[in-house]
Amino acid sequence: MSVVAVTIFVVAYALIASDRVNKTLVALAGAAIVVALPVINSDDVFYSRDTGIDWDVIFLLMGMMIIVGVLRQTGVFEYTAIWAAKRARGSPLRIMILLVLVTAFASALLDNVTTVLLVAPVTLLVCDRLEINAAPFLMAEVFASNIGGAATLVGDPPNIIIASRAGLTFNDFLLHTAPIVLIVMLAFIAVLPRLFGSITVDPERTADIMSLNEREAIRDRGLLVKCGVVLLAVFGAFVAHPVLHLQPSLVALLGAGVLIVISRLGRSDYLSSVEWDTLLFFAGLFIMVGALVKTGVVAELARAATHLTGGHALAASFLILGVSAPISGIIDNIPYVATMTPIVGELVGAIAGRINPDTLWWALALGADFGGNLTAVGASANVVMLGIAWRAGTPISFWDFTRKGMVVTLISVALSAIYLWLRYFVLS
């Protein structure tokens, strides 16, 4: 059955990469085939944490999409768009840098998918005002979200999985991964002009932006205050996850429910931002990847890679980093990390006493988080952002994303390798 699972996944992946067939249709068709054969059964799909649909991701997305839909009714996105454009004096590059920094910082404190859902509407409004293509800005932001999310335990779902398995704390991530995230972000900002080229703006559009009063964009101040209170509570619960033990998906759904009740908006208003295609795509992708996990394909690949190290600590760190980045870029980094953690745990035991054993966990975290930028399906935030871009009429092709994502990933992984070598082998 492993051959069947691999064949279906490869064919589906090729069709998604071709951009000639609707990716949601491909994912659902692939999922239907592996279930019908059956490579995977209903218990595996709906109830298994290892092989099934990750309902935490699905419901986190749905809850945050509903919150964004309510928030959109206040006019706060228009306010933020005008404010950002004016502070950057209409310069596309300065606007991009500003939004990238905001995205990276927010992704370190929140889940990167949540950050993308909040930043994307602002970006689309800024680009609409300036009459420029939003695609480069959206791609830059999702790259920044995956980089920034690596800085903390709550910033990226793979980090939560690794922390649970390795017994790492929020402060451990701040101490060990935040420094390299800062370095990678500086490098990323430096290459932005080369990555996306020169973007020109009509001087008349810049003048129009500078003449606007952002305060006039707020349409419902009362609802804005209510949204602010609920968002603070939701974000606070996200950050306090290690203490409250409330899953982000549950927090997002509760926040969405409260806003629906207190806003008294119609169904069409609060559901306007729900990306149903994106949610269905995730469901199909999780099922196909679950088939790879169940048949042992992912585990065999990971085991073979770690076997090559021969117990050498530096080789093990580099191999985990180097293997995690491309594999996480091809399949979603969440199921990859879930499969890889027990193998890394065994390897940590084998090299105990030679180096700080947590070094291997940092290699896995950095490889999986930064590798999420490699392709359009490498991280949940990528899929969400592409869905938003498609609905906004500025579609981003799989290969356009991947060409730029490869550059960002190579820079990130190269800097991470130098960081791991210097910090844990040279200076320790």
C-alpha cells in the first residue's frame, strides 16, 4: 500500500504544482482515492492524531476567518492601510518592509496562520489604493510569518509538537531560536528588492494617499471596541497556552462565537471572510499525507536519513536541518514533525553527553519552520495566503511562489547551519 500512497501523492502534487487544475479539487480527489482503495479508513481520517485531518488547524482557521469577517465591518483594515501607506510616504519598498516587520513580530507572538489572516486584508487595501499588484507583498509577508514564527514556542505549530516531546519551554525557544530568527529576518529584508524587483507607483496615487484622513475610515467604533476586547482575550489565551492548556482552535472558535453574538451581524457578514476552498484543500491534503504516515513512508525516509549520521553530533545536526527543510517544503511541516520527533528523540539519547542534546531539537525546529517557505504547500500559512490572493483576483502560481521560496529557504537554512555550528560546536 505504500507504493499506492506515494503514487497518489506524487500525482496529486504534480497536478497542484501545474496550476492547471483547481488545487482543492485535486486534494479532495486524492483523498477520496486513498480512502476508497482503502489505504486509509474513516477512523484514520477522522479520529487519529497521526494520520487524520488536523481538526485543530481546520477550526483555528475557521474561527479566525470569522473573527476577521466581523472585524472587517469596522473599517479598521482601511484605517491601517492608509496609516501604513502614509508612514511609508507611498514607497512600495518601504511599505513592504513595514508590513514584513509587523508580520514577523506578530507571528512570533501568535500562530502564523492567524497573523496572515489579519495582515492580508490590510495589504490588499494598501495595494488597491496605490493600484499595484498585491502578489509580491502577500508572498513577502507569508515568508516573514514562517521566519518569525520560528522564534517562539507558540509561533509555529511544529514548535508546539517539538516542545511537548522534548520538554522545552517558551523561554527555551526565545533563548535558542529567536537570535537566528533576527539574523534571518535582516538577511530577508536585504534581499527583498532583488527578490521582487522594482515596483513603481503613479505619483498621483501617492498624493491621493497622503491626502487621506485614516480616521474617517472607521465605520463602527463601538464594534471596533468590542472586537478589540475579544481579540486581546483571544491573543492572550494563545500566548498563555502553556498555562491554560486551551487549544488555539478552541480559543478561536470561542472568540468567533462571542463576536457573532455581540456584533449582531448577519450571517453573510461574519462568514464573508471564510475561505471554504482553503479549508477543504487542507482536509484533502491531511488525508493524503496521513496515508503516507500510515503506510510508513515518512517514517522510513526519516529513519534512513538519521541512520546516515553514524552517531556523529555535528553530522546529525546538519542532516536533520538539511533533510527537514526540503521534506517540510514538500509535505506540510506539521505531520512531518509529528513523525520525526520520536526518531530525533532516539538520536538525542544516542549522542547524550557529547553536546547539548537539545541542539538536535533546534535543528529540527529551524529546518521544519524555515523549510515551510520552500513551496506553496510547505506551511499552513502559505495555503491560506494563496487562497486569499486567489479570491482577491491576484492569483499566485505554485511555481512563482516556489522560485522565490527556494531563495528564502536556502538563505535561511545556510544561516541556520552556520548558527548551529558556531553556537553549539565552536563556542559552547
